[in-house]
Amino acid sequence: MKNENLTELITNHWFDQFQSGLGTRFSANRMDYKYRYEKTDSNNSVVVDLKKNGIDTRIELTDKGILSFDYSLENRNHSERFKNCTEDDFHTMLAHAFIYLRDGTFDYHKDWFEKLQRI
């Protein structure tokens, strides 16, 4: 997806359309869930925070295709950054974080995750 499309999606708050289903799914799994849109001079982004049992995750997709994934593991904070990401990558990362919080593993999306272009 080109950056122009990401800019349009984020600016038009495309992620709002998924809130009913996501809110129900996360609530049913006893996860705290918040999302927001951010705008700075250099980019626009959508940010999702998920938390369960004191374990935090944060996912951010910017309109420049930068996808960030922050999470805690074994009392340590980790940060992963990727470039050339799409709307689909954002949704897959959201599922990746959900499974991590629910099951405590990153195995399910391992092949997809390894193919992302790290910054």
C-alpha cells in the first residue's frame, strides 16, 4: 500500500469501523484495550494499546508505513520497528499481540514477523 493510501486511511479514521468487534473480543479475553489517532508535524498514526495481567503491548502504524511494536517480556521492555508496512500488516500485528497476551507465545505469526523489514 502506498503512503498516500495510508495517509488517507488514518486521516479518515478507518480503524473506527472495527471497534465493535475488537472491543468485544478483547473484553471477552479480559484485555484492556485503547486506541487513538495521533497527528504530528511529520506524520499521522493510529496507536493501539493492549494490556493483560500487567503485560503491556503497543502497536503504531504511521502514514509513512512505519509499524512499531512495543511489548514487555520477562520484566523487560522490547521495541521492534519495521518499514514499508501496510494496513494488512497492522491488522496482523494486532492479532500477533492478541495471541501473545492470551497464550504467551509469538509462534503463530512467526514466519510473517520474520519477513517484515526491520529498521
